Amino acid sequence: MLQKFQRRRFGALTTLFDLGRLRALMRRSELGLVIAGAFVGVTSGLAVTVMSLISRRMHALIFGIDEADRLSSAAIDNNLLLLTAPIVGGVLLGIMLFILARTRKKPMVDPIEANALHGGRLSLTDSIVVAVQNLVSNGFGASVGLEAGYTQLAAGIASKLGYKLQLRRADLRTIVGCGAAGAIAAAFNAPLTGAFYAFELIIGTYTIVSLTPVVVSALISTLVARLFAGDEFVIDVGDFGSIVPADYIPALLLGAFCAGVGILLMQGVSFIEEMARKSSIAPPLRPAIGGIVVGLLAMISPQVLSAGHGALHLNLSTEVAIPALIGLLLLKSFASAISIGSGFRGGLFFASLFMGALLGKLFAYSAPYFDHATLTPVIYAVVGMSSLAVAVIGGPLTMTFLALEITGDFPITALVLAAVITSSLVVRTTFGYSFATWRFHLRGESIRSAHDVGWIRNLTVERMMRPDIRTARAGISMEEFQRDFPIGSTQRVIIVEEGDKYAGIVLVADIYASPVDTVEEGRGVADFVRYRNDFLQPLMNAKQAAAIFDKTESEALAVVNNLIERKVIGQLSESHTLRRYSEELDRRRREVSGEI
């Protein structure tokens, strides 16, 4: 009896962990995707917890502070340590960059690019490398946050799981969004923030199908992180009374002001990166030089070190003079731009929150000029941190929910919503990019969000063309052409020179529609050749092919292997291109609506 029970239990476990059955469950059932999202939530929470603990341990060992303290708010009197620590971190990171340049040729892909271009495919190895680089940068004091490493590692694990389960393209993108949602939710103890971070910035859209797995991942990740770390990111805004209509005017102005500062910050990072590229300094040496600058800034104020968690709480809970706020804002902005521009790995998520809080407190000193406004400096700080984060990172609802979850107050959330919408509108109309998409733009990628545009790049001419083509040699006579291609045998014939080099297209109907005395007048097939310099290439996508059809006003074009050899390898018609494009477009629409 016992043996029979054990066999049944073992059989149940085998069924549960059978990879083939799991794949079938995930692919045919929405419940399966929710289960996958829950598992990703566990891994994301663990990844964030481990990285956070490692970072704190590094700060304690390198800077000699207590593990319970935050680096940016710790009292460090050793100026030599403040100077040398970022330099050592830059040297270590430079060694890693040197090794990677020799061993890995492909650029690393982040979750936004993976979902926009690659259908959610992320390299787990690259994600681990990015996380390690982020830990080295943050651990030695570079002015960057860990959120980039959190999302990269969590999304990389999620993508690997989805690949093993052979998920469809849309489901894999959703699972990658689950990883990013879990990472941000665990980092800020804010599941709603994590979920909408995924919807707005990683998946690019909100659907009923993606809602449950993403929210489940965010909730479970938050619980896992709190279980092991126990730390909460909460801001006490104090007693400020009720929000009145007059409070919205300064909040809207603060949102617009933060948008301008965010644009300047993004352009400042790009300017430093461009200066580094134009200089003769080798890429592996740039982080060490950036470490020198960060170290010098840290000697002025240690609050520029790391992401700025401790410094944010320190400046919110105490009264700070205006010159000190301005000085710290400039120092932190410069330190963050130098850190990222010189090659340190990390992001501007928390740095933008910290700098936004400083801007908010500075703006609070103009509050007396707004009649009947009732806001306190801390509330201005919350509005400022959300507004600047929207300008740099994007995601208006993400930052609105962050304000709600860190304050627990609904009236201030409505105020934040008005400010972040203003900030987002100003950035989109005057600049057009977030920090991530701006860097894609500088690389030549036309990515404005995580919306799936990779499918159209995969819909190439090579995949759509017909290889069975009818060709004729250049110089063929009219009699030979009519003998080889009787009327009705084909619509068009591709003329090729020696080595199958493309020379043009002849429409069979043109030959038979010509007058009878064409031969007597000395006209040959060459006189009927069209599109001599118009053709398609295999790697063109459907959109590019459709543009060429429209420009040449042709119904079909030849496909050549490259611009040098121009060897004909196929033929593609405009009608087939538009039909395939419409089919794929309809498929993506049905995926978004949850029909498939």
C-alpha cells in the first residue's frame, strides 16, 4: 500500500515537472502564463534581494560604514578613501570591458530593446554580466543606481524560462515584462509601480491577457524581497491638510520645470559620451578617469555617491539652505552624467528621483508667491521626484503609482498625476525621447518605446520572395524571346547579364503588344527592359519594400543578393508584400486584444 502511494506521488511529481507538459500548459492556457509569472516573481524578488545585499556589503567593506547605513548619507571623513574607491571601481570595470571586447562581439540587449526588436529574446549570460558590472559600479561609489541591473537580471531569467518553455512571441514579451515588473516592485516595495513599469516601458501596452501574470509577478516579488530583506522605501509626508485647486498651479509649473531639467540631464550624458568617443582615450580606461572625477566630487559631498537612497531621506527629513540644495543638485547631476558617460554601468532611475526631490524643495521656496497654496516642501519634493523621473525614465502612471505607494496618500497622488502628465507632455513635444530611447536614437535605432516593431524587421524580402523566376540573357532576339516565352506562360521575365547579374525586367505583354514591324525597325528585347536600377535586397523589410514599390510604380521587382554582384536570387510582387504585411499586422492586433 505504501509503495503504491509512493509510486502515485512520484508519478504526480513527474507529471508536474515534465517539461513537455509544462510547455503545453503555458502555450494553451492563460492560467499557465500566470503560473510562469508567479515563478518569475519569485526569481525576480530573489535577484533583487541578492544584488541589494551584495551592494550593501560592498559599501560596508570598501567605505568602512555599517551595513545598516546608506552610503550616500554616511559620515565619511577619509577623503583619500572617497577619492580612490571610485577610481578602483573604474579600473576593475575597465578590465571587464577589455575582456568583453575580446570575447563578445555582439552588443548587449536590454529588456526594452529585447521586447521591441527581438520578441523578448534576452541572453542570460549578458544579463548576468550587466548585473555584475552594475554591482561593481554601484559598490565602489559611482553615481548610478542598481535598478538597471535589477531589471536586466530579472528579465534575463524570465526570458530564459520563456525560451525553455517555447512560448510564443507575445507570451515571451509578457514574461520579460513580468521579470521587469518584479524587479522594480521588489526594489521599491511597490507592486503597482512595478506592474505599470512593465506595461508602459517594457511591454509597451496594457492588455487583459498580460494584466494577471504581470501583477502576480509584482506582488510575489515584493513579498519575497520583504521576506528576506525586510526594508521598506516609505516617505513620511507629514500633515499637510487638504489639497485645494490653487495647489495645482505650482505643481504644473514644477512638472514643466522638471521636464526641462530632465532634457538637459539626458543631453549632458550624451555630450559626455560623445566627448569620450571623440577623444583618444581607450574605452577600458574611461571608467577610471570618470572615477577620478566622481571621487573629487565625493570629497566635496559624499551624497553624490551611489544611487542616493540615504541622501534622499536625509534631505527630506531636514531643513537645508537654498545654496546647499543648489550645490548638491549640481554635484549629483554632474556625478551621474560623468558616471554613465564614462562607462560605468547603471541607470538614472533613482538618481532622477533624488534630483527631482531636490528640485521640488528648491521650488518650495517660491510657494509664498502662489496665493492660497497649502503645500509643504516635502510634498513639493514628492511631486518633483515623480516629475523628473517621468522626464528621464518615462511612464507617467508608473511614477504616479510610485508616489501613491511611498506616501500612502490619495490627494497628493492626484497632484502628482497632474504634474507628471505635464512633464511627460513637455518632454514628448520638445524632445521626443526618454533616456533609454534617446540612447537607442544615438545608436541609429528608431525605437520610441517597447512596442513590438521587431516583427516587421523579421518580415524580410528574403522570407517573402519567390525563388522560382524566369530569366533571359541580355541580347536575346525578339524571335528567341517569343519562342522561349509564349504569351500566357509568365507575366514578366528578368533579364540577366553574364554571371546572372541583374539587368532589368521585361513584361511579356509588352513584347506581344508591340507592332508587327518592330523587328523590321531594328528594335530588340533591350528596348522593352524596365527597372534597370530598381530592385530589392534580401534584408529589406516589408515596409522598405513597399516604399520602393510605391516609388518605382512597379507591380513586381527582382531581388538581388547585394549591391556589388547584383546576382538575381528571386522576385517579389507588391500585392504579396502588402498581403503578408496585413496578415502580420492583424496577427499583432489579435495578440494585443487577447484573441490569440
